Amino acid sequence: MRINWAIRMLHYFLLVSAVYQLLSSEWMVVPEPGKLPGVGVALFYLHAWFFGWIALTGACVYALRAYYEPDTWKLMMPWFSVSRLSTLFAALRKEVPDILRGRLAPMEVKSPLAGAVHGLGIMLLIGLGMSGLYLMLGVRSYGPMSLDVLLSFKIHELFGILAWVFLAGHAIMTLYHLALRHPTVEEIFDLRKKNQS
């Protein structure tokens, strides 16, 4: 996928919205009838009505953009192709030992492992957004949750835990690339560069 200004902005939107969603989930409070709203309720509304939509929209746009670049899409979504899965497993056998030895492939090399990890992250954000949307439409401040809404809540919680793991892993690998002075990572966050392949 080309790293141009739009991709950089998409990375920023996804980063800010995902981090806000994860942090706000620790302190937000679902509004209850008859209770004065506080900071926790404000965090909830930002979580549900603002940053949630940004994260879901950004993830969908990222996925759609990748879909129209067939090579990128094949790397990000190898799950339903035997040949692409075998390529991914071969990459795992080669790249994981290299990563542990501090020998990362150059950023310009399209790695099946990196592509699959990014694909999982995008699917995770979409899953979080869709389960959150189902909750937003189905949860009520009075009465118990219906079984389908409760199931969506449990899925949303599980995806939230996985998102923390993904975010931590992504941050560690980004710092690792920066430590190895891979310029493409720096370019992702450099808004002065308008177009970069």
C-alpha cells in the first residue's frame, strides 16, 4: 500500500481513535435515568458516538483501500486460500527467528507475516466497531440485557482485550523498526511528505 498523505492521516485517525476507545473503556460510565451525568458519562458518549464511529469508519476505509490493491489484499487476508496460507506459514518459519535475532526485512519488502498481522488488526477494529454498534442500538438503561446484546457485549469485551494486545505488539514492533532506522516507519508519521511510494 502506498504511503501517501491520505494513508498517514488514516494511520493518525486509527491510532488516536483506537487508543481513546481502549483508555476510555476503563473509566466511562453508562448513563442511568435519574442520575446526573459526570465525566464518566461524557467519556461514554465520546466512546460510543464519536471515536467509535471514527475507528469503525477508518478501519473500513483502510480495508476497502487494501481491497482495491490486489497484492496488498492478498497479504492482509490470506485466511481463505491454501496457497496464501502456506506462504504465510513459510514466512513465519523464516521471519520469526530473524525477528528474534534483530534481522528484520527492509520495510519495502512486502512480508506475508506483516501483511497478515495488519489484516488481523483491521478485522479486529471492524469487529470491535460492529459489536459496539450492536450494543449501542440494543442496550437500554433499564431492564436486563437480552441474550443477543449480552453476547455482543462479551464479544466486544474479548475484542477489546485482543486490541490491547495488538496495540502493544504494534507499538513494540514500530519502536523496533525505528531502532533499526527503517525510514518508511518515520515517513508514516511525517506530514510534510505529500507523496511517497
